[in-house]
Amino acid sequence: MEDATVDYLMDNTIGKWDAEMLKGVLIPAEYTCKSGYKFLKDLVENLGDGNQSEEDKNFWKGIWPMEIPNKYKNLLWRACRNSLPTKQNLVRQTIIQSPSCDRCSLQAEDTAEDTLHALWSCTSLNEVWVGDRWNFCSRIRFADFKELCNWVLENGKPLELFAIQVWSIWNQRNKLRLNQPCCLTKELQKMAEDTWNEIRRHNLKLNRFSSSPTHQILWTAPAPDSYKINYAGALSTTDNKSGIGIVVRDYHGEVIASLIQQLDQAYQPVEVEAMAASKAVEFGSELGLQRAIIEGDSAVVVKSLTSKEFGLTPYAQLLNDVSLFSGSYSQLTYSHVKRDGNKVAHSLARLALTIQSFTVWMEDVSSCTLPFVQADLAAL
């Protein structure tokens, strides 16, 4: 368990908890979001990595602002977290038996394909990482891909080009494994350079013709001893359904947990927001949070929660349910933010309209919501 992360408690094929794994670590106590989160928190603290270092924070802040499409940033983020389905990771999850790199096996070598090997150190990639920019490839050894990425950032190498080149390598690798048409390895560097130059020309054109900047509403982080729980609702009158999305984040902007839930009819907008607010308070209580800010973009709901005057409105009973869970907090406040500052929760709420099952992510969000998390992190 020394390398265990939340991923090991999830069945990645269906995006839900792995029941057998949970039984192994949580029995005899009954599993709840709170017990799952506590287990993971204790695990991290026991490994001596309970707090994110200043170096880590600066590193991620160097990743998110890159002016390149999200697919490149997402892949770099996944590679740094060692969450790519490399052969070594697939062996660890008992999906395949051999971790040997397919590229190296063609040269009669027997090297395990981890993230660093698949994207950087494989000898078959020498013709990709050539030139003055990457001449350190053969001189410096890195412990893992994140250390490599951090070195690129700290030494002034073009991180955006690096990310595009990494994406090109991974994309070609997957196409080769699936026997799909793809370019030659020796062509990858030029293709990445051409893509980078095209993106820079496009960005320059946008900056040149953009209108004067306007005040942008941004998500703000809570105090160091608190958490912020953002909630949102969405509805589809065509499909007669509603959805709610909730995300819990700490003062670093890091995701603690998130959830989506589909509702079986299209409620009034204020009713959906009230349900989402109630669920947000409940979710934070299940996680065992003591100090939290509940934040949404419905001024009506936030005003009612703050004043505790629900009246005879159709959503009064929904907000009354908040009192069932608010007592578990030592401090609970409510905050209103405009929709631009609540994009992560709204992305989750829209996703809930398409997924029938109730879904929880620990220390993560859905892949389609990740760009909004990254944007919030970059703005902190």
C-alpha cells in the first residue's frame, strides 16, 4: 500500500468505488464518504505528505496558465500524477501481465513501460528528444515524470512545446498499440513544433484583436482552516430531469471530493438550487468537515439560508433539511457568487443530466470538468 492513492479505491472502468477494496480497508465499520476520506487522509499523513509543499504549488501554477488547448495540459497533469494507463500501471491493476515497453521489445530490450519511460527515456524516442532544447535528455536522469516536468519548468525550457510533444508521443503510442495509421516517430518533433507555432500565431491574433478587458468573476479559495463547497443545479425540460453538481475544495484550490446526482423530473430552477444546497451541506457533513463555506449562484437560496427565513415557499422544506446536517459543523457560512465563479459545480450539474447513477469522486472530478478546475487554480 506504500504507493496507494484514491485511485486504488475506485473501479476505473465504471467510475465507482471498488466494493472489494473498500471491504478490505474499511471493514468492520460501515463505509461512508467520511470513512473513505479519513482513510485516505490518514494514509497520506502516514506517508509524510499531508501538506502540499510550496514547490508543488508553484509547479502546478506553472502548468495551468499555459496558453495551449486543454488536451495537452490534461495529459501533462495525468502524467505527473502517474495516472496514465502505461503497461506498468496496467500490470499493477492486474489488467495485463507484462509491463514490457512495446517500442523497446521491437529492439529486443526488456524495459518496463512506466510514465517516464513511455514519454521520455525510451531509446526509441531519442530521435524525438533531439536538438539544443532537449540536449539534457542523455545527461540528466530523473526519478519520475513529474521531476522531469519540474526541471523543464525551472530551467526555462518551452513547457508548452514540451507538453505538445509529450501528447504527440502518447497519441502515436496508442495508435500503434491499436494498429491504427499514424506518423513515423522521427516526424513527431517537427509536427509538435508546427502545432506550437500555429497555436502561438492564433494566440497572438486573439490578443491583438480582443476588446478591452472586463472585470471577471473568479472563484476564490477559503481560509486555510476551512473548505469551500460549491453547488449548482441544471435542468432539462425536454428530458424531464434535473441534475445537481457539488465540489469540495481546500484553500489550495485542490479538489477534496465531488459528486453528481440526477433527479427524476425537471423541477423549477430555484427548487433544484435548493436541493443542491441541501445536498452540499449533507455531503460536507459526510466528509467530516468542521468549518465550511457553502457557495452557490442563486441569490434567493443563499439569502434564505443566511437569514433562516424559508417562509411558505415551495422549496422551504428542502432548506429545512439543511438543519439536519448543519449541526455537525463547528462553523458553517453561506456565500453567493455569480455563475462565472461557479463553473466547476455547473459543469458537474450539466454532466448529471447525462448520467443516471449517483456518482462520487474522491480528490478528483470528471474529466470533462477538469479544465474548469485548472482555470480556477491558475487564477488563484
